[in-house]
Amino acid sequence: MGKPNSKVSGSVPSFDHIKSVTTSKNGRKKNIPRNSTNKVSRIEKTVSLPNEKLPYFVENAILIWLDSSLDKQTESNKNLTKQFYRVSDIVQTFFNIDDCFNFINSIKYEKIFLIVSGALGQQISSLIENLNQVHSIYIFCGNKSTHEEWTKRYTKINSIHTKIKELCETVKKDIRQYDNSLTPVSILQTLSINDLDDSNKEFIYLQMMKSVLVDIQYDKKFRKELISYSRQFYLLNEQQLNIIDTFDASYHLHSPIWWYTRRCFIYSMLRKAFYCQDFELIYKLAFFVRDLHREIKKCHLQSHSYQHRPIIVYRATSMTNSEFENVEKSLGSLLSFKDFLIATLERNIALRFVNILRNDSNVIGIIYRITIDPLLSSIPYIALNHLSYLSNTDGNILLSMNTIFRIDQIEQIHERFYEINLIPATKKDEEIKNVVEFMQETLEGLSGWYKLCKIMLDMKQYNQVENILKYLYNQIEDNQREERAFIQHELGYVCELKDNLIMSINHYKQAIDIYLTYLPSNHSTLLSTYTNLASVLHKQGDLNGALQQYRNALKIDQTGDQNIAIQHNNIGKILQQQKKYSEAQKSYELAVDTLYKNFQFSHPILADTYYNMASMFYSMKDYSNALIYNQKTLDIEEKSIQLNQSTLASTYFNIATTYEGLKDKKNAIQYATKAVESARLAFGNDHLETKENLDYLEQLQQKTESVIL
């Protein structure tokens, strides 16, 4: 089917391919039929994550002021709060130790800089001294000597102050140093793209996301939404609110580089987004990411068309012990800076910063020595000089985000101080070729916003996928029915991943309604929507509704397609749940016939069908037939090229229970033992399924012993 015309950036992906996926059998109840489903997103299929509910901030540092006098809104307190907002953009105030401690304890990603009175400082310091999220504590009191002795017991107490100006200068400097020390990187540690762990996936998907973000077209709506969003988070910060107003009124009067180097709200939010991999925030900042990257690239091409000599720049940072160990074991690997990177041509400037960090025993000081060679790589960078908002930026270089280098050498300079030498990674490097090839294959057939949807799905960022799809839906005309139906289908899929089954059903039904305005009900385009809707209705317990949708799917011509077998299998499962056993058996047999005619006898869906038939006969107490089909299931699973111990554990267990039903305790114990062994291999000793299998084995053994006695 051809792709429709569209006002939005990116056309509808091809509708011609449907992926059939058999659901995982891990953690399944025993003697319950398996789900075989061709449930798909036409973009991708992934698995949902739990939704965390934590306090949310758009910066990396939080300033807390704890003082018992803050229960009163005095002019003095108001003035001090205003001064603290000049120190940190995010300020939280407390007058109660319990509330303050609970807040600190809830912080997961940010660092806390705590200003506290002497009396409360004595009480709270012991509670928070060992919390990783607490960076520094500052005692603000009337008499310094009163607190000099007890504060020596706590390493996180930075200093004692009696004067507000001195306090603010110290805290502001420390927050700035902390923020400057954040240099998030990702590392590609394997040559094989087909064998990716989470860190390698992160490296590649961040590269894909960059390539997509900087290529998408954004309208004014995105800037307006960011401005509105920013005002919410800086509601009490008069200084940042004024800058946000200026940004709103005169964004295009200055370059993105000028705005970034102003170190205002947009800079801080970008730093937080990339450091914490906050994809919701990255999505909101996407238009600025694109503008900043394009500006750097344009200035680079203008300024360096004549530049062919390598340059060396330096970036000072800090790492935890575990972060450094990860880099150290990755010598020779590819390293990418996740964020836009400001570096310096002057090594001494980087050295001064690292020397300050050497006083912190919790971190390792690092200098990146970065070689940029225009002849080997095309890294976009620009000397800030007159382009910056700040006047003292001579010798500073700004690199675009996700720049890739190779870790060439790691040299120890002093104790807890290392220099890491990075050299250019070229397009001829095998890993770079693999990354590019993987990106092309992953995003094949997609464009614009749909590429970003695909990446976000793979990274399990379902809220962002939903936001993008809703944005796209609102951009297209009513007569663009194909694309409107497609987006409704995807929204149904994403809502299902989020366990919002009611909304998922609504979106799938809307997709079908739109399709039926221009397609016959048995058109192949509707196949995946029928089956996805059936799957969700089944989850929700609407067996009749699910049955109807599976039957709608069967009316579509799928000659030689395994989807026919999947649908017969799922219809059989529903009929089995309705205790219509003879009808269920007919559906299962139709699935078997389809697979015999068109596929190998060892097809995994055939194993699922036999498994379901076995569970049906077991529920009918027809243990002889249950054993026959359990054995057929096992024959296929044991002949599989890659043994799946989790499915074997389940099948062994069911065979054991079937033998128990046949009063054959010896074989029941034999297969129950195998079920325990396979569960241990699949899940480990502490997993619930392993424990359940072991409990069952012990029960069988006890029954046998009692009979002997």
C-alpha cells in the first residue's frame, strides 16, 4: 500500500509487514493455556516498565534551607530566600527536621546543598551524613565558635558561616563546580551489534536519537510549550522568570549558542536532561537541541573550511570509583559525550579545576585530553569567543552532543587523578560502521517523527511516544484517513504497554472505525488492529468481545500465514476458558492443520498449541490425552536449537502433574525434579517459580514416603 501524503514531517510506515510474536512463558501459572499472539505495533513491540513517582526537578542541584524560624513569613526570611535564589535556581525551605529529612530521602537523581542553622544542624547531620544525594552541608549561625567542635565529626559539613554574603559566595561556587564536573558519557564495549547489553544499547540509541532530533521540523508550539513548562518549575524564581519572558519575546534575536552560554534555565534544563537521560525533558527541549546543533555545525563549516590541522582540547570532570572502573576496563572502546560539551584549549585551566576536586575523597579527578582532527572525523565544534553570552570565554570550545571518540590511553597523574586520552573515531572504524548499519536497519521505512517514536519505544519511553503521536494526530487533516487510523492503532498499542486497557480499546476501536470508512472489513490492513484489540479485550476479561475480533481477523485472506494458526490457537484458548471444550479442540486442531501444511513440524506455535491442548485435557481430567500433548510439546521444545529453560520448566511441571493425575508417582517425581532443575537454570534459586516447583517436588516425595510407611 502506498504511503499517504501528510502535512507532518514523516510519512506513515509501510503497512505491508506484520510481525507475529509469541508471548513469553516466564512466570506463567501451570496448566493454563499459553497466549499466542500476533499483537504488534506497526512501529515496534517492546515491554513496559514500572512508573516511578518521585519529586521532580529540572536541574541537577537543589539548595535546601532548613531553619526553625521559617514557620514565619518575616521580611528577613523573604530577603534571605531571594538571595538564595541568586545562588541556586531551585530552592526548597523547611522549618521541620522530619519534613526536611523525608524530602532529602526521596531525592534520587539530584544533589542536595543544605544550609541549616546550628541547632538543627546538630540534629540532622547524623541522619544525612551517609546519604549519597547530599553533597554538602553549610552551617549558618550567629556564633561560629559554638559549632566548630561538633561539626568536625561530619565530613559533609563544608563550612560554618555567620555572614550571608560569604555563605552565598561559597555555596554558589560549590554548586557551579559540581555542575561543571558532570560530564555524562556512554561507552560501546562490544564489536557485535547483535550482542548488546544495556550500556551498549544506550550508546547506539543516543546516537539514533541525536540524528533524528536534529532533523525533525518543529513548529512554534514546541517553544510555547517549553516556556509554559519552564514557568511552572521556576514559579518562585523571579530572576529566571524574567529570563524566560525574554526568551519568549526575543528568542530569535540571539543565537542558540548565546542562549546556551548564558547558563540560564535552558542551559540547566539541558544539563539535567542529558545527565539523567530524562527523555521527557529532552523531548520538550528538542527544538532547542536541533537549533543549537545546527548553529554549531553552521559556524563550524564557516570558520573551519580552511582548518586542516588537529587541535587538542581539555575537559575536567570527576567520576565515582565505579564510573572510573567502567572507563578503565573499556580502553580502546568508543566513548560518546551525551551532552553538548564545553572544553578548553588551556590544560592549566582544566588542571586547576581537578586540583579543587582532589580534596573530595568520594570522587576521582579526570582530565579528558581530546584530539580533534578535521581530516579524520567531522565533529562539529566552534570557538566560543564572540559567540558567547559571557565575555571571558576565549580559549573555550563548544562541541555538539553525542560526539564520538576512542579511548586511546589512561594515565595516572597523581593519586585519584587521571588523564584520559581520546582520539578521533573515523567512519572507517568497524564499530562505527556497525553502529551506522544498525541505525539504518532499525529506522528503515520510517521518517521524521515516526523515527523518534521507534527510538522512544525501544527505550521504553511510552509517555513520550504517546505525546508525539497525539501531536501528529492533531496536525493531520480529517481526510488523511490512512494516517489517522495508523496513529490511533499506535496509540492503542502504547496505552496497552502502559496497562491503560480502557484507553487502548478506545484507540483500537477508533482505528477500526476510520479504516472501515474507506476499506472493506476483510482488508489485510485491519488484521493487526483486530488481533491487538482482541488481545486487550481478552486481558480485560471480555471473552466474547475478544472472540469476535479474532474471528474478524480470520475472515481476512492470510493464505499460508502463521497468523491463521495464532488466531485459531487464541480462539481455542477463549473457548477453553468458557468451558466449550469440543469447540476449543476444533480450533486447536485447525491451528495444528495450518502449521502442518505450511511450516516445519517444530514450529514454536505448534508447541504452544499442543501445550494448550494438554492444558484443556488436564482441566477435563482426561490425563491420558493431556500426557500425549504434553509429550508432543516437550518433543518440539527439546529439539529447539536454543533450549528455553523457562518453557521447559513449565512443560516438565505439567507432565509431572499429569503423571500424578494418572497415579504414576515415580514418573511424577522424575519430571518434577526436571522442572526444578530447569527453573533453577532459567531463574535462579530464589525465583518464585523455582520455589513453587521445589515445593511441589517435596510434596510428591512426602506423599510417596507416607504411602511406603
